[in-house]
Amino acid sequence: MLSHLFFRAVYLVALCSLLPLGGSLRAQDVIPTPTSRPFSPGLALGDTLYISGHLGVHPSSNTQVSQDVSREAYDVLASVEKTLKAAGMTMDDLVYVEVYCTDLSLYDIFNRAYSQSFLTKPYPARDFIGVKDLLFGAHFEVMGIAVRHAAEKKKQRISVAY
């Protein structure tokens, strides 16, 4: 839990460090929210897109798109892809993904959908974190960081022997 909080703090510090001193974000840097929620699905700073947590739910009704957990995995990834597309990016531009899951036995189900969401390898760096529950009864929440044209730059997968 502490390591998760540490990474969140680093994420926020990195985000804030990219803001111009005394400046503000331009309207085109913010991906529009489909509802009146007080956050942006994504925030672009230069060539970097910070993607808020996405659920496999209808944005207007907060109801699950599907009761099938496998379908929910595809739906949540489609929601992330929609935000990337709004910023002129693709799933292959993701460099870091954080997945929250209410049941770690769903790991393989999520991985099946996840692996089919990318056209190129290596896959982004990723955390898969077990949580007690998520909003609106969702099983998965996905957030991430994308860099424009990362697919062209991701050449080397780092392998570490433990």
C-alpha cells in the first residue's frame, strides 16, 4: 500500500513539474469529460498523455456495460483507447499502465483482453493491483501514461533475471 502511495505521489509531482511556471493548461490539452464529473479522462502535456482511471461502465448511467467479466475487460480497455484516440494516439503509445482489480483470480481473463489491445510489442510497463472494491461494482479500473509516437520508439524490452 505504501509503495502504491509513493508511486501516486511521484506521478503527481511529475505531472506538476511539467506545468509551465505561472502558466496554465490550454483547452486543447484536456480531453473532454462525457459527463459533469470533476475530472478529465485524459490530460495532455506536450507529447505525454496522463489517463485517468477508466471503468467498463456507461459514462452517463454509471452502470456496467456488461455483466460478463471478460467483456468488461474489453470494455474498460476500449474506454482507454477512446481517450487515446481523442488525443491522436493509440494503445501502442502507452508506456505505463496501472490496473486495479477486485479479484486477482481474474488476472488471466484481463491479460487475454489486454494482450489483444496492442498491435506492437513490447507491451507497456504495468502494475496489476488487487483492491477490495471499485466504483459502480466494476471489476477493473485502468489508468496510464502515453507518449505520442511511443510505438515507434519502444524498441527494447528490459529483461531482468531475479
